[in-house]
Amino acid sequence: MAASTQNQALNALLFLHRDILGADWDAVSDFDRAQEPERLPVVLAQEEVKELLGEMEGPNGLVAHLLYGAGLRLSEALRLRVKDLDFDYEQITVRQGKGKKDRRTLLPEMLIGSLRRQLRKSKATWKEDLDAGYGKASMPKALAQKYPNAASEWKWQYAFPSVRRSEDPRSGDIKRHHRSPSAVQKAVKRAVDATDISKSASCHTLRHSFATHLLEQGTDIRTVQELLGHQDLRTTQVYTHVLQDGKAETRSPLEALG
């Protein structure tokens, strides 16, 4: 049974005895909570990343390149709006990431051409939607209230729009949401299966690899923390354990035999 499930059951029992039955707190507080086992993230070597990304193309492939090239979570990459991509300063603004905080991360120069082409296609789709009487992107409730006309503006459109329009469950309006996460996840799985990679790699593995490879090249850990959007440095420090547990510094005596 997972530690979180055990702790949830324990909390329920505590509530029953303390708040319902009125039991003495000291009598029911002598226990140890279950701890989640610490698992090191799966990280690909740079050659494995190159092999994986080489098997991908189209919008799904471009999203995968951003997961590794910018250290984005899949949800963050798919939620990117046109205005979040700054080609001049080669930066990506991640809005309302995990922890509800905005941050900036790297926009790899080698992806600028592909991203510009993607935006041209997205703009053509947006114009077709406008001509058909639609052209609105789905918006968070707070933003929709603050900027009531923003959903129809180009800068607020998704960089990776869905292939189909859909009904907004809040307003009932027909809008265009972002690309489906499952489409990217399936594309990454197909790419992994097409390679010789034996690791259990997923979309998030590319983000893990981004962080680890930055540390390998000497990037300061606090810079990596900021790029990843971690609130706690300890979350970022797990990648230093990956480095320590990676290629061993101690060499086998067999290597000396040539």
C-alpha cells in the first residue's frame, strides 16, 4: 500500500478518535507516519536524447524538443501562448506553472525556426476560425474576467492548438483548446519503442535530462532551480544524486589492460 494511502487512512482514524470520540490526543499520537520511498528520476544520456528526438517530427516532436531544450513540464509546453515566446531575447515565459508562479526559461536558438513555422500554421488556423465565426482560445476564468476580449486576440492563442474546436464547459462557447497531452505522450512512447533505449522514458524524462545535463556542464544549481521553477532547492538537488550515481569515477582494473 502506498505511503500516501496509509497516511490518508491514519488521518481518518485520528479524526475519528480525536474529534468524534473525544479520545485523549496523547493516547493516539504515538506513531510513525509512512514515508514515501525516495526514487531517483530516470535520466537519458545525451546520445539517447538525440536518438529519441530524432524519431519525432511535427508539432509533437517540437513539443518534445521544448521539454528537453527548455526543461518544461508537458502541461507547461502545451499551455504556451503566442505571447509567451520571446524570439529576440530567446526566452520562454511559463505562466502559472506548478505553485502558481510565473518564471522564465531558455528558448533554444535552434528551435526558433521551427517555432516560427508552427506559429504561422497556428495563425492560419486561428484566421480560419475567425472567418467561421469562432477564433477564441480557451482562457482561465480569472484571465477571462480581467481581459474579456483577450480570447479572440492573436497573442493569446495557443502555440500548439488542438486540431479540433470544442465547447467550453463554463461558457458553452465553441473555442480552440491546446493540443492533447495524450497525443504527445503517445508520440514519445512510439519514439522510445523505435530506439534501442531500454530505460522507462516518458515526457517528464526529457525535463529530468535537461536538469541533469545542465548540472553536468557546470551550471549553478540555483540557476537550474529557477529554470525548472522549483520552490525548494532540495527538489533540484535530487539531480546531483543522479550525477553521483551515474558513471562511476572508480575504474575497473580491466580497463588498465587495454
